[in-house]
Amino acid sequence: MARATHLPKFTVPSLSLEEGSQVAKVLQERLNALNDLALTLKHIHWNVVGPHFIAVHEMLDPQVDAVRMMVDATAERIATLGVAPHGTPGALVAERTWDDYSIGRAGAIEHLGALDEVYEGVITAHRKAAADTEESDSVTNDLLIGHLHELELFQWFVRAHLESSSGALSTDGATTERGAARKAGAAS
Ligand SMILES: [Fe+2]
């Protein structure tokens, strides 16, 4: 990518141009992940069916709104660091390292099982990005930690639908969206 070989002409005070470039690179991947998540949440909002339709349909829109705010703040932090954020769908698809969400029209619990997997991936990578920027840029670290407060809460909202009264998740042991959807559906 051009950004990896061209340093920004400026960055925030106290960071070297190399550090600014490196932090922006970490943030670009988070921007892609959050844009992807916002679209995936809307896709589920539109494709959920069954008796729990309205609860899940309506639960997701505030998550979309919150994630879109995270998208904006992430892109603007990249620009603040002196780097041009990539915000187009083509760049997202070219740069991302994960597959498209794999489920179309399906029951609410199946989608929530799969969405738990989606949040698992996004949160794990977000925590790594926060750790990777802790030394170099405390402001970016703080931004990512702020996102995690909300993302982990949203994952709990999803998991509460998959949780038994003994506290076990019906999707326990699943490693794919489809696998998690199957387990969640079978337990419901
Ligand atoms: Fe809607």
C-alpha cells in the first residue's frame, strides 16, 4: 500500500512521522473492521425472521448508530495523524483479512449466534490494536478503549440471548458463524 512506503508530511505533536504512520496503519484496519461491522449489523437487521424478529431488529439499530460514530472517530483520528483514511467499499474489501458475513435470511437466535462470533473477532482485534498503540499513542489507545466499552457491552446484549440460566452459552465451542448459528438454533 502507498501509505506503508510514504510517510505523512505531518503528524500529531510528540510522535515521529514513522510512529504516526504506524498508528494510522493500525487504525485503518480498525476502520475497515468497524465499517464492515456497521454494514453487517444492518444486514442482520434486515434479514432476521421468526418470533423474536422485532426484539432483535430493534436492538440492532442503536448498535449501528454507535458503531458508525466509532467509524467517524477512527477515520478522523487517521486524518489527524496526517494520513488519508480509506473509506470506500472497494478499499475495505481489498484490505480486509476476513470473509463477508455468511448468513442471509435466518431466525433471530441463529443470527445472534453468528453475531457473537463477529463481535468475538472484532473485539479481539480491537484489544490487540489498543495494546499495540498503548506505548506509542495514548490518545489512539484511549479512543480504542472507549470503543471497547461499547463493543463488549453489545456482545453481552447478544450473548444474553444465548445464555442459559446456569450461565453457559449455547454457542460454546463454535468457531465459525455457521457453526455458532447451528448451535444457537438447536438450543432454542
Ligand atoms: Fe431499519
